[in-house]
Amino acid sequence: MTSTKKAAVSLIKGRHITAADKRNIVEGIEWLRQETAPYVAALPNQTPNYGAIWIKRGTSAKRYSIAPTRDRGTFSVTIRENYRADSGQMRRRDMAVMVQIANIEPLYMPAAEGGES
């Protein structure tokens, strides 16, 4: 049974993230779980490369790469934002953060289940 509590995102390491970033991270994890379910069912001994998938939510200029870490409920997130400099040049800014998420089912990680060191 899934938890009825709302997912809570706490910043562990990195710069400030907005409430919209937190919502997008939680929605991104749910999306990754749904999208990788067929892959996990077909190849249960292999871990999907979650960090290689970039997720864009709505009309936001930001994209998110979300990868689980060895610590349960902890995720490494890269937030990529495209913007236009004063000179008109397109630029890209990446920000790496580490977040702890409570009240959410973790993504599938077979390495975390076993005793790998």
C-alpha cells in the first residue's frame, strides 16, 4: 500500500532549490518509476541509467536529471537551465544538488538491495 503522506523534499547539499524544483523532482521520480517499470521487469538484475534521462516539466526552462544514490531516499539531482545572456547568446547553467525525500517509494536499485561495497 502506498503512503498517503505528501512527499517531503529536504536539501542535503547544494544551493537553494525552489518549491517548484522540489515538486518537479518528486514528479520526475514518479515518472521515472513508471517509465522504467517495463525495463526493470525485463532485466531485473540491471540498474536503469536514471541519470542519463533528462526530464522537463511543463513550460519551465529547467530540466532535471535525477539519480538515486546508495542511501535509500537520497537522490543526486542535476538541474539544467537554458537562458539568454545580455549579449543574446544562448547559455546553459547546471546546478548539482543532493536531496533527501521522505514518504516516497524509492526507485529500483538492485545494487542497494545486496551487500556491495
